[in-house]
Amino acid sequence: MPLSTSSNFARPDDAFRAVVEAHRGLSEAESADLDAALVLVLANHIGDIEVLKEAIALAKRRMLDASQQQQQQQQ
Amino acid sequence: MAQSKVQFGYRRHPDQDRPGGAPAGHAVVVVGAGPVGLSLAIDLAQRGHKVVLLDDADRIGEGSRAICFSKRSLEFWDRLGVGDRMVEKGVVWSVGKIFHGASQLYQFNLLPEQGHKRPAFINLQQFYAEAYLVDRVQHLPDIDLRWRNKVSALDRRNDHVALTIETPEGPYTLHAQYVIACDGARSSLRQMVGAEFSGQVFEDQFLIADVKMTAAFPTERWFWFDPPFHAGRSALLHKQPDDVWRIDLQLHPDADPLVEKKPENVAPRIARMLGHEQFDFEWISLYKFQCRRMDRFVHGRVIFAGDSAHQVSPFGARGANSGLEDAENIAWKLDRVLRGTSPETLLETYHTERSAAADENIRESTRSTDFMAPTTEQEARLRRAVLSLAKETEFGKRMVNGGRLSVPSVYDTPLSTPDADVWRGGPRPGTSMPDAPVADHTGNPMFLTEAFIRKGTRFTLLTFGNGKSIDAPEGVGTIKVGGDDGMIDAAGFAGQRYDADGGATYLLRPDGYVAARFREPSRPAIEAALARACGLS
């Protein structure tokens, strides 16, 4: 089963909001701790190493894109 | 401190006094009389070969060093005739517990099944293992064990290897058809063939202390993350024979080894751990470790086995056990090549199979080490998350890595014949044979691994009586389970473990690995699988 990137939530804003609100009032370090735990919980729920690897690749690609954009802006 | 149990004298050998100085020629020279070299020499001798075994020391090494010997290693030692002695002396265990702080996170059982001859592990000081192997060697006249014989030069020629050997009475030379280098992590033979030995170095330091005390702790492997007696680091407690306990403490990367190693500095840590001071030190050692391997285990006629070829961290009992698997793997192949029944290319499959096993061991041991000693803040954060999730979730417990213990590798190898039939279970080709309790046709209980030994530890057909029976090719043994004249599988374990309901015939290699399996064996199919497993096709 490949990574699903179509919209899976009936109300995507609720999902985004839930994550944002979970971080409210947390320090940077606490937020990072929360994310680490959340990633592991969700990864286990997915339970498919190929999907997890695809998800990691997608997330990493975003970071590359972001750093390229930054470089372009600096040029 | 523990003293070496056995000391041996150097003895001058006639090879050192050859008329005209012409070097003596030998089929096999094994360098290094540690567990791997000794076991290999015994296996080769039992297969009918003369072996020269060289060691640069004159005694069995001090300290406990390797202590955990796996089921697979014990099955190998059974084939060498030393398994009983090891198990009688050793401490049998199969349960491990992982603690975080003062509370237990989870426990695991490495052999939850009944009906195996050997336990998941025994703990036994390496010097006992070596002493028992040396005793066995001394009953085998085909092994010529020469102490204080140090290889100082190696010259690879087309049809042999010339070795220069230093002794207390000066040097001499030997010619060998094959040299097996079992000379440990600091292998001088590896340097002599000019091979690289690269990999990952870990910065964290670990302190090993073997302490003698009488204690009522159960015979289990206990591992702590962040224990109350050693805040922020990890610790391991493990029982050995003679009321000796292995304690392994992770130290800070910046800790001063000379200071840390002093008994007066080690003692308070241990006292905090045990809650008392009634113990004596047997051995203290401080180490950093590396995970690395040679690119190639076979360098023409010089073949590397054990720590000389690959090195792992100690968490997982993958060092000595993988070296013993190396020995068993190379022994039967070298036997065939020396007899001329298989081509020399068969030796290449030793590299294929065992270097893949080394990669697996390095991967597992690196993961354990990274988990115990995270190198970045984010790694530490993920580990904290796992440890805290482990308190309330099953998946978290399973993610906690306090050392994944050695299990035999499954070989993806050209010697295997791929399955053509449908199987729901049982060992697929490339897997080590599972054990099971059976009885011979007169009702004497025994294990499948014992039946395999009785058939001569050679290529053997394991066939189940509810299927089609077939005559074994010449030189191949047969173990029949079930039917009128077969072994009795009263509890049904053998049938289950080999998925034999629909009939089953397994071709086992001389190292007990499955080479091929058939629901409906035919003579041509068996012969083709045998030829393939022998490197003949």
C-alpha cells in the first residue's frame, strides 16, 4: 500500500488545528519532545515500513525544497 | 583476579628441523586457538583432515570476555562432542528483563517453545569454553596444536601459502594449501594480506566488571536504562558459573579509563547497584568498541573467520557466536574442496553467506549501541520518547533496544534451491534446521539435532513418512520421521516445525542448514539440489 497523499480527513482544518493546539504553551524543547513521541505513535499505527519510508522521503523533500528556496531568495 | 585455567608449553616440532631446510607442507593451517580456531580445527579433524593449529600465546586467555553462547553455537559444539560439557558448566538462561529507572519495562523469553535439546543461551566464561575445546583437541591426533608459534610473515603463492613462524627457538617456515586466520580483532594476518578493516567507532566507554558474590538474583539478563544506581547511563547484569556476575556499565565518553578502571573507583558503583559490598573483583576491563568488517573474507588461500573478519559491539552476543557460525560454515566447504569433491569456488560462498551475516550482526549491534548511547540531541529525544511510551504501550516496549540477541542468519545463497512447492511454514532454504523432540523406532527419546549427528553431520535428507519416500543419493544420510519404520514424532513438534502435513523432504547441508525442500521429492530434483549445494552447478 503506497503512502496516501490525497486528503483523508473530512475536516482537514480540525486535524491541523489539533496538532497546533497540542503544541500551545510548550517550549521549543517540549514541542520537540511531543513531536518525537507523536511521530512514533503514528508510525506504529501505520505499521508499514514502506509507507513510513515514503512519508520520511516526502517530508525530507519538503526540507530540501525549502532550503533551495532560501538559497534562491538569497541570490 | 581470575587466573588462566590452563597453561601449555612450547614444544619443538620436527617441522623446525627439516633436512635441508625444505619447509613442511600441510593441507590446512589454522592460526589462532581461540573458540573459533579451536572449533574449526575440531570440525576439520572430525571430517578426516590433518590440521596444524598455531597460537602465539602459551595459555588460554584471561578474563571472562565472551560469556553468552547461543543455542546455535551449542548445537555446533554438540557436533564437535563438547556441547554437554559446556552446558553442564554453563548457566542456562532464556529470559531477559529491561528496566527504566527503578521499574521494569518488559521482559522477553528467547526460547518460549518446548522441545529443543539446547536452551536459548548459556553463560560461560570464554576460558572454560576454550579449555574444553583444548581438551577435545587433545583427543584428536589429527590436530597438531603448537603454542608460542607466531606467524610473522605470509607469502601467497599460486598453489600454496608460505608462512614464516616465530618460536622461542627461532623461526621456521611452513607451506599450507589453505590458511584460516582466526587470530582475532587485531589480526596480524589481516595486515599481512593488506586488507582494510573499516567501520564505525563508538565514543562511549563501557566498564566490564566480573564480580564474585553469592546472590539470589535469578539467572536472567537484566538491562537498565538510567538506573537509580547509575544515573543517566545504562547497566547490564548477567550471571556466570562459579557465582561470578558480569556487570557492564556505560561510562561518560570523557571518562578517564585509567581512573575508572581502579578497583577503588569501580567498587562504589557496584555497591550502589547491588546494595551491598560483599563482592570481590574477578576481572575489570574498560572498552570502547567498533563495528567493522573486512570487504572480503576470502583472500585466495587465506580465509578469515571470527573477529579477524568482523567485529561488533558486545550487546547481543554476536561476536563469539558469529565466529563459531563462520567456523561451521567454512569447515564443510573446505572439507569438500580438499577432497576434490567440490570446486574451489565453493569457498566463495563462505564469503557470500558469512559476510551477509556479518552485515546483519553489525546492523543489529550498531542499532543497539546507538539506542544505548544516542549521539545527537534528537536521537536522545526519540529514545526518551520510546522509553516513556514503553511504560504504557506494547509497541513502545518492543522498540526499546537493550541488545537484540544473536539468532542464526538466514542465508540468501546460490547454494539454496528456491522453493517450487507451497509452504505455510517450516524452515525455508538457507535457514538453520529447527530442533524437535522425537524418538527412535524403539522408543528411545532423542532430538532431531542428535539424529543429524548420528547420520554423520553430512548432507542428510530429513523426510516425513506421510509423504513420498525416496532413496538418498550416495553419501547422503536419511532421517525418516513417521511411517512404519521412521522416528516417532509423538508430540507432533517435528511435523509442525517442518510444515510436514502435506509430506515433506528437506535436504540438510553438513552445517545443518536447509539447502532445499520438496513436497513430492524426485530423485533428479534431489540430485540437482545436492549438486547445487555442493557448488557443482
